[in-house]
Amino acid sequence: MKKSFTLLFAAAFFSIGIPAFSQAIDNPGDYMTAINNAHLDMNQKYMAYMSAVAHGRRARKVEKLRQQTVESIEQSRYKTIDIPVYKGDNSLRQSSIDYIKFCYAIFNDDYSKIVNMEEIAEQSFDEMQAYILLQEKTEEKVKEAFNKMSEASTTFAAKNNVKLVDGSTELGDKMEVASKLNHYNNEVFLVFFKCNWQDGEIVKAINAKKVNDIEQGRNALLKYATEGLQRLDTLKHLNGDPSLNIAAKDVLRFYKKMAEKDLVKTTDFFLKEENYNKIKKAFDSKSESARTKEDVDIYNKAVNEINAAVNVYNQGNNNINTSRTQLLQNWEKTQKTFSDTHMPRYKA
């Protein structure tokens, strides 16, 4: 079963103060507005991309939106370059250009690495953790770049007696929400994924009838589920909404029970099957005339026992698969509903 997960490339294009200015062309307020406007389309394209990813679309599937964002960033650079130096002071303009160049590098280089990592992220917990860590580090880099741009804007305003009107914009608010949602989703998802991945490894071991691997996987799953439930208990719900946390806990409780009880029965069945095969092999190795009554009784008893064990195993396995499917479907549905509820939809 393909695991679904939602991962966002977190935003840092928060709104800065909006200058109050007159209509004079050489007014510093007008100049700051021109600089800010040069970023507008870039920010909108970026937000549209984030919104698409947040609502369940994989990064590779929204590659076209990423390319559009890269093009928009490049256009923002051209627009900023076209803005003349303000009365010999190039500080704000150059800071804007540097900021846009940095954003271009992030989307053109860093994010291409994230897209490439996406396909291998599900291969192990370590790969998934590295994938998410790369996104979070990239977010930090973007925030650092933005802070430099914001400082340059504040310095320019102070130098030119421009009054900045504090306040947020709709776009800035949505980006802030996206960043918080991204972090919370990552926290819960990693707890879920660690157990979910281990469950997949156990299924492989069961299909291969490798008892030692099943037992090792069972012990690991029990440990991960127990630790995961404890971790989920410590997480503060996003905006007071416990739904994603509850859905993750439901899955982990299932895994914990499976590790404590159901998988023990599974390994017990395979041991019985192994014992039956040994008895059958010994029985078949003797000719019919050489078989004693004791041989026949032992064999018939083994047949009855394995038939009963097969029925119990099949019923238990069906119950496990049914419960797993229902819980994972609920998890995926809850993920989507949670993101739809807390992440504003945005189209550029």
C-alpha cells in the first residue's frame, strides 16, 4: 500500500511594514512600495504552490507550479533591477535583488534536491527524516534571507523618515498559517511513519515466512508504537484541533496491539507449520508398508492441528488486514481534512 503523506516547503515571505507615502514620484514611500510590488507576483506564485502541496499533491506532481514560481522569481528580479537607485542610495534595491536571487537559488537548486529525494523518502525512516530535515533547513535559510531584507527595509525607512504602518496582509497571514501547519504535520507524520514503515517490513517478513525477521520487527514495532504514543501525548494540538493526533494514535494503538498479541500468534503458526512439514517429510519418506500405526497417528494429529491452525491464522490475518486498511484510510482522510481546514486554499 502506498503511504500518503503531506509535506510542505515552509514559507518565509511574511509581509513587512507598509509605508505611508505621498504621491510624489521621488517620495521614499513610493520607492519602498515599488520594491515591495516587485515581489508580489513571486509571493503569490509561491503561495499557490504551497497551497497545492498542502492539499495533498505530491511535490513532483506540482512541478509545473514550481517552474512557474521560478519564472516569477526571475521576473521579480528584472522588475527590481529596472527600479532606479534612490538618490544615490542603492541599499534597499540591492538587498531586494540579493533576496530574490537567494529565493531563485532555493527553488532552482535546493528544491530540486527535495523533489529528487521524494521518491526515496519512503524507503526508510532515516530517509524520510532526512527529507523533512532538508525542508526545515531550507525554511530556516529563507527566513534568514527575509530577515535581512526586512532589516534593510526598516533601515531605509528610518534613514528617509518613512513611517511604517504595522500590520499583516491576507497573503502574509496565509503564509504564516502554512508554516505552522507544516511543522505540526511533520511532527505527527514522523511518529506515524516510523511505525507504518516498520509494519511494511513485517508484512514482507510474513510473506517470506522469516520467523526471526518477524520477531525482530515485532519488537521494533512495539517499541516505536509505545514511544510514538508517548510523543503524541506531549504535542500541543494545532489551533486546538486534536483530529490528526487522534487519527495517528488510533493507528499506533493498532500497531501496539498487533505487536503485543497478533504477531505472536503469527510466529506461533509458522513454527507449527514448520513442525508439520518436518512430520510430513518423515512420513512421506517411508513407504506405506513401512509406516507404523504410531507414524499414522502422529501424522493425522499433525494434519488436524495444522488445518485448525491455518483456519485461525487466516481469520486473524483477515481481521488484521481489515483493521489496518480502515485505520490507514481514516488516517489519510483525516490528513486531508485537517489540511483543508487549517491551510487556506490559494490561487495566484
